[in-house]
Amino acid sequence: MWSKNKGLSDKELYDILMQSSDDECDKELPLEQAFSDFSSDEDLSDGEAEIHEGSLSFHELEEEEVQLPDQLEDETLRNRQSYDVDNRTWYTVAPKTGKSRSCNILQEDKGLTNRSKDVNSITDCFKLFFSENMLDIIIKYTNKKANDFIKTYNECHEDKLETWIEVDTTEMLAFLGVLILAGRFREAKESVRNLWSTTNNAFTRPIYQATMSRNRFSDILRHLRFDDLSTRAERKEQDKLAPIREITDIFAKNCRESYKPSAFGTIDEQLVTFRGRCSFKVYIPSKPGNYYCCNFEVYLGKLNGIAEKNQGPRVVKTLASHWYGRGRNITTDNFFTDITLAEELLSQNLTIVGTIRKTRKDLPKSLLDIRERATYSSQFLFTRNLTLVSYVTKRNKFVVLLSSMHHEHDIAGEDLKFKPSIITSYNETKSGVDCLDKIVREYSSKRISRRWPLRLFYN
């Protein structure tokens, strides 16, 4: 609700605001009080539309200083409205700010990290992500699986004993090189027999035969493992990803620590195709099968048959936690975007831009009524730190976006269909995960397998 401050003159209010220091932003006046001397209660009551009672709630950021507008037209003030929804007050007038918000200032230069700045070769670059501790884990459990298999086989075939030559680091790197090379030449779906053929030159490449024999490649592929089978059942009771958890965690950590991205990141889903049995397999027919993966998490479905609540916001906070305090923006789709999430990220010096579901109960209803609005028209609502915009894309069709990075009524020209800057920013940054997914599919090392841990490993 707007309120009239009858105890202070314009000059007194101005002096109080100017005395606020950058380090004491939490003591600033509420937004409605900062504008209170420019309008009367009578002007506001005509346009006020309360959906339900609530109080203004917001996070304040360092270096943000609310200022009295130098020129604010009386007509705009008279038409200003406020909407109280879910303990937040949204205004049709954008707040005036002075210094740049700290959440919009990148706190580090993008580029290589201390871990990656001395890389001088392709091999060194590969080992940044596929590090020695990952190799050690794979070699250890692959050899263990192979030895257990050979032992069982020999007990049943005493007249034809077999032995297993243990894989070492050099041979495992060679094996991985064959997989990657087959992906590079788009030959991952070809049979091993064709790739090592000595008679059919349409498929074979000499480099495969020069690296290792066909039988050795097949044996390593058959026994390839990423965890201890003897303890897997116990671990799977608490973690569905147990068969591959150890190396996925290491790989995600290597991604986080090897590169510092630009100010804009995207959180979205990537679909890993698989036709075998898997307890957390999902079906997303609409998901399409020069970007960088900064972090990831495997979706594991319900835990003990109980669906996770507020999964989207929780995933965003988990994946972006290593960016806290860095001043980056995160782009999300409507599965992840949440008003409370935006406020929590602001407290960690991160902003968010994303589409938001129209069915959310904390959206002001005025944004959803487009019956009398023209095509390409926009309606904005503001709190001190958040902006909502409803944009009519065509007759009876519209989209709603939330941003904690934008705080103006910025709209493009006719050539861009009068799109708000929030939408143009979203369109420019939303495709990061999809582009990465496209590259992964284009050069996939995936081979046919009924084992889902191996399928994730190929990805």
C-alpha cells in the first residue's frame, strides 16, 4: 500500500535519502515512502487493485541508492497503481536507481582459471576434464570386474583357462581415444567388426587397428565399470546414481574449476537417449536432442516414491551455488523460474531472467488479462528489485517473464515487434544448453548398450 508521510517535507526526505551509505542499504526507505510526497492517498485509491492483503517484501543490494526523480510527470503519478500479491507489492512505475546494482557487475574476468592457464596441448586440455583420479577409478573397477569374470569363467571351464591382462593408464587413454575418434568421424554406431575390418575399406580406419586389437577393445568395453559392484546395492538405496556417482561428481567439479564463463549462464535440461531399463528414465518428446558446461546434475526421479517439491528452484540454487557473489545472470525456462528464487539469488549477488508459468498464484492477475490489449503490447510491474512483463505475441497469446536484471520500461522498435528488453535478453541467452546438447549429439561416442551407467559415460 502507498502511504503519505506527512511529517517530512520534500527537502527533508531528500536529505535523509542522500545520507544513506552504500554499506547500509538495508536501512533505505521503502519504495512507496520514497515517492509518497509526490501524490495523495486519494490519487492512489482510484487505481489500486488489491488481490489479497500483504506487505512489501524485498531484498536490498549494496550500492543501490533510491533517488527522488528529477522529473516525474504528474500524469504518470496519478495513473500509478500497486498490486499486493503473496506478501509482495508490485508497482506500474519503475523505481529510480542511482549507482549500478552490484548484482549486475561481474566480479571476475571470464576465461581460464589457475587450474587451466598453463595448458599447452590437447592432451593437457583433455586431462583437465578427464582427470587422473577419474581414470584411476575406472581402471580400478574395470580390472576388478574383469578379474571376477575370469575367475568365474575358469571355475566352469577348467580345460580352457583364461587370463586377464590388467588395463593401465596408457591403455585406458587409448581406449577412450578410440571412442572419441569414432564420435569425431560419426562412426560410433558402426559395429566393432566393421571398424576393425581388414577387407571393407568403407568403414575401417587404420588408426583403430594401430591403437589396439579388436578383441582387446571389445573386452575392455564389456568389463568397463565405474564403481564397486560388491557395495552397489547398499549405495543404491540412498542414491540412484550410485553406479556412476563418483566420476560424475569429479567431472562436474572439473568443469566448474577449469573455466570462468561470461556474465550470462543458462540452466535447462539435456536429454540423454537410452532404450534400456533405468528407474529414472523420462520421456520428453519436445526436447531437441560453441557453449561450455559449467555444472550439471542428473535427474533421478522420485526418491522412495515421493516427488520432490520445488524441484526447479532447488536445482537452480544447486547448480549456481559456485557462482554466489560473482555478479552473473542466469537464464531459465518456466520450469525453473520462481519469484522467491529470484529474491534468494539476489541476496547472493546473482540475477535471473526467465519465462514464468501463468498459473502461478503469486502473479498479479492484471498481467494475465489481455482481452483489450493490442498485439505486441507490453505491461510491466515492478518491485524494488524485480520486474514482471506480460507481452502479447499474437491475438489471445502472450508470455510472462520475470527479471531481476532489468528495471526499466525498455521496449525495442517496430522492426523487433516492440519486444521488451527482457525478452530480447532472454532470447539471446536461452539456447546455451540446447547448443551444447547439439554438439554432444553431433560428435557422440555412444555405442549400443543396455547399461545406463555406460550410456551416461558416453555422454
